[in-house]
Amino acid sequence: MSVDKYIIEIKNLTKRYQKLTAVDSISFHVKPGSIFAFLGPNGAGKSTTIKMLTTLTEQDEGQILINGFDPTRNQDQVRQSFGIVFQDSSLDDDLTAYENMDYHGVLYNVEPQLRKKRIKELLDIVELTDRQNSLVKTYSGGMKRRLEIARGLLHHPLIFFLDEPTLGLDPQTRNQIWDYIKDLNQKENTTIFFTTHYMEEAEKMAQQIAIIDHGQIITQGTAPELIKQTRTNNLEEAFISLTGRQIRKEEASSLDRMRERRKVFRR
């Protein structure tokens, strides 16, 4: 497949941990400039899939192409192709907002003058210019999330991965975050790949949805298609109909996620 047709292409992707098959031969693709929601209960295989897509772990079987590159053979090219916002904050609280941005730009080899210009533009977009010299430890949760979005966009990624980008935020801040993301998608044609437990966000924002459970893709389509398929009234009801009502365990501990996200920025 050409990169022009699919910017993310996954074929028969499998990951095993000893006797556990966390991801079981899944296949899907994402078009450039689209907004794609990857949904599933806790422990369904979402996090493991994202780790493979973002070079944090290697697959056991199957193929991944990110912007035409294989993460196992072209790790640097893949990392240059995407930005990421983790579920847990990965900012340095003892640095200012500007310093966090600048350090990220250095890691991604953004030329100094361009880096300075891009930092200014992005801090303006997320309305943090007046707090750019404040230590991040003084920021609210919503401000930190806005800064993480700005930081993840500094190197002009073609793909933006967002893992629960609005978790724990109040409704006003959640709406503001999605306004930024939608504007980014429209103005810069950035492909958005996100996970969320707020089904109304996926129903409102996603142009395409894949639902994973027990390591397998159980269905794909638009929100109206999934609602029609399950004969329900909204995406939340459709999701529960497809995945059941049983409460699931978390897939990875906070410590595991902390270790994994450090790998993304270690170059």
C-alpha cells in the first residue's frame, strides 16, 4: 500500500507475553489526515498495540508501517513521524514550560531558530504564553495537558498519538483540549490516533473507530455504523453491547508506563 493511501498500516499484528497473547493477529489501517479512535476495555490490548506502533516494544508476528517505515528497522524515521501525549504526565515539573518545549526540540534535532519560532506559535495556540516561564509544578492538570499537546507537536509530526488525553479533566477543559486537537487536524492535516474511555468524545470526534477486546479487533467502522450494527442508541451503549459489562483489570502498572514512555524520548 502506498503511504498516500494509509499512514498507519497494521497486518496480522501479534504480541505474546509468555503464555498470554496480548494482541492476537489484528489488522487495521488509518488514512492520512483522519481522526481514528482505538477503543477497548482495560486489558483489551490497546496499550500493547500502541507500544508496538510507537517503538516501545517489538511485535512477535505481523507487520507495522508508520508513514511507510517499519518500527523495528527504521526506528528513528518512525519516531520523527509521530508525536505522543501519554495518559500520565511526562513533563519535567522542575523546568519551565519553555524549557520543557526547548528540551524536546533538542531531542528531535529541530534547528534553533525554527525551534524558537515553533515554541512561540504553539504556546500561543494552547494559551500558555503568559505562563511560559513558570515552573510546570505550578500548573493545573489542564494546563499540563495543554503543554504536553504543544510539546508533542513541536517537530511537526504527521501522526499524533493521544492516550486518554482528557482523563481527569473537567468538562470545560476537555472541550477546550478537543478544540485544539480538531483545529490541528484541520489546519495541519495531522493524523490523530487516540484512545479514550469517554465514548461521547469518540462518537463526536472520530471518523473511524476500531474496538479491540481480548487482544482481537472485534469490529471497525464509523460511530453510526457501530450503533446501527448493535441496534443501540449511542456509542457507549454499542461499546458495552460489544465488550460486555464486566470490569477489567488495568493492562500495565503506572511504573511500567513510566518506564516505557522514557524510551520514546531516549534517542
